[in-house]
Amino acid sequence: MFNAVALWPEVSLPIPNLNDDASHYLLIQRSSEALANGENPVDHWVPELEFGVPQFFYYQHLPHLAVVALHRLL
């Protein structure tokens, strides 16, 4: 109970998330755009990161593609 009271401000205050969520959202968004444009959703260019990188060549892509697939199904 003490932890619930002590940690309540962590979940109750609306502050922007400064973790990796912004980059993960960008990867999901770019994968969805690639799929909609007929490009390969696994091998696409992400110009917003660094100077532009094929991010999924270096980073796991299955969780992002699962979100894109779920979005397409719904």
C-alpha cells in the first residue's frame, strides 16, 4: 500500500514520455507507411533518425511489425 501511495505521482501526472517511445512510434509509423506504399516494411529508410538509417537492419523489427499488423486488422 505504501508503494502505491508513494508512486502514485508517477502514473497520475501527465508528463511527456522521454524514453524510447518516440523512436518506437516513429518506426511503427514508418513501417505502416512503407506497407501502404508497397515498399518492404522490413527494409526501409528512416530519415528522421541520425542522418537516415535502415534501422531494422540493425534493430529487431518483429514487435513493430506486430503492432502494424494489429492496426491493419482492426
